Amino acid sequence: MNKKICVIGSSNIDQFSYISEFPSSGETLIGDSFETGFGGKGANQAVMAGLLGADVYMISCIGNDIFGDSTINNFIENNVNVDHIQRVKVSSGVAPIWVNARGENKIIVIPGANNEIDPNRAIASLQEIENVSYLIGQAEIPMDVNHEVFDYAKQNNITTVFNPAPGKNLESTFLKKIDWLIPNENEFQIISGLDVTDENILEFSKTIPCNLLVTYGEHGVLYVEDNEIIKFKAPKVDAVDTTGAGDAFVGSFVYGLSKGLKVNDAINLAIDKASLSVTKRGTQSSYSSSE
């Protein structure tokens, strides 16, 4: 039996504009193409885990609009339980995304319904689901919601995983509720106030009460274990679009843990899935369950 994974977080409709170079201030350029897709950091992580075969539940808040309807259908198609999605009379979240010819992106998130998630209903969902083994969260929903839900999870022996994206400072009281902290290099700098070096990662890891993984794009992953840095290399790939790669990593990593993989093996699985995702356009559309 698969251990249950619950993801609390954002669900968005991604709006992609592909262009050779980003425009400078005041400049108008003609883009190459436009696409829409499903996104939101929480939704991305849930879908990645679902595609791999996890028993995964999504707690999110979406609007009573056409975007919300299509989001529900997309979760179902990707093996994500939708029984605990909250719906409100506010527009669903959207994310306009620019992607240049090098696969780099710039993103604006307009949270919409994501800001309306009810923490009491979220906790009631965890109680109703029963026997949840892992809770994943991010910073695209209000942090006070994360505080309450992670507090409940910690008190009930649920392993908690937090991806601090978008990057923001985390209160020491919240860090105590986290078992796995997974920032990328930019988020690490915001949280710690330090540059990404082995020495700084080790120093910061001594100040927090949780496991630390730092994802570093094409450079791989840095993991702190027993006061040592373990480096995991990423394979060389031709990057087309890096959007959602970090979410692919988080969803795959927790899936690996839920299947009983050792941490190192779960990290390698997650690197493979994240690396594969950057070779395709889009966010969830770039994810795959294949090896």
C-alpha cells in the first residue's frame, strides 16, 4: 500500500509567452508563440507525484469559473484526489510566464482564489483523509494557513516538506514544524541571507531544526547529512523551458520517500524527473512518469 501524500498549496492556470529575448523596460517585442497550461506550485508537485503512482491528495482553493472546472478535471486525469479542493466566488489563480530562447523564465503569480483557502477546512481534510504520511507545502498560499496546517501535521506525526517558493524569510517557529526544507539557490539566499557556498549551507543547516536540500538547477542538488555536504550532479540536457522543474523535483522526491527509497535514491529519482521536465515546453505538460 502506498503511503498517503497530501499537498496543500496553489493551483493556477499558466499563460506562457515564448520569445527570443525578454523585453527591456518600455520596449515592445513580437513573441514567438503563446500557450496555456496547468500550474501552481502545489498543483505541480501533486501532479508529479500522481503521475509516478503516488496516493496523493490535493488541498487547494480554486474559483467557481471555467479555470476551476478545468483544473479539477486535470487533477483527476493525473491521478490526484480532488475531494478536498475548496471552491470560492473569486477568480482562480493565474500565472503569466515569459520564456526566452535559453529556457529561462520570468513569472508573475496572481493568486486569486489561492488567497482564500480556509485552514480549518484544510485541517479537517487531513483528519478525514486519515493516516497521511507526508504533507507538502509552499509559499504561494498565505503563510498563516501553512502555520496552522503544518502545526497540526507536526503534532500528528506527519512528515512535513516545505518548498519556500516564492522565496521569503521563514519564522523560527515555522521552521520547527518542518522536517524537510527544500529551497532553490535563490530561495536559500533569501532565507539565509547568505550566498550559496558549501560553507554557508553547512553553517545555515546548523541553525535550523530540519533536513536541508538545496536545488541548484543544472548544477544538481546539495544535501546536508551529518554536518557534511553531499553533492548530486544533474545530467546534461538541452533546456527548453525550466518552468516547474523545482516542483517536479519536490513531487518526485516525496514520492520516492513514500515508496521507501533511501534519501540518496529519492534525490536521484527527483533529479532525473526535474531534468527531463526542462527538455519540454510547459509546466505539468513537461512531466512524465516514464524513465
